[in-house]
Amino acid sequence: MERRYRLSRSRDFDNVYRHGRSTSTRFFTLHAFPREDASSEPRLGLAIPKSVGTAVKRNRLKRMLREVWPMKDRRRGFDYVLVARPGLAETVEARGFDWLSERVDEVMERAGS
């Protein structure tokens, strides 16, 4: 995923959290917020709390999620924040990349994206 398609500023995250809609699964919470520019590419922000694991595990998980994200169908003009929940890192290690991709599909489907 290219950097320009990532959320990085705190105010962007806050905007999605405050004004967006959220949906949850066992391993993720997805916040989605429609931007004013509906024709622009969707942007993703990742929130991986310390409760997910050590810094090494969190960074590895972020790399994997950035790799999975471009393969998913997303609505144009939206900002997304994907929040990982505790237990995800260990389960991904045990079940692999394809399982992670299915979990991201699951939360996107619930969000109606």
C-alpha cells in the first residue's frame, strides 16, 4: 500500500473515530468515514494497541495488514481505521496469512464495504 493511501495524522484518526460508523468482529473493529471528495482513493489507518503483543508482533501485524488491504474491495472516498484486538497476533502466527485475509474480508463485509 502506498503511503498516500494511509492515514497518519492524529486529526484524521480523530475525525474517523468521532464521525464515522464502526463495526466489530472477534479480531477487528473497523471505523469507516465518508470524505467530502467521494471520487478519491480510500485511505487506511491502522491502530494496533499494546495489548495485541510486543512491538515486534505489532509491527509484523501492521506489515501483513498493509499487504492484505490492497486486495480488498473498498468504497472510494472513504477513510478507514482498522483496530486490532488482543489475541490477533498469536492467531495469525498459528493460522497464517490467508486466515488474516479472510478476517479482514469478514469485517469489511459486515461494514457493507
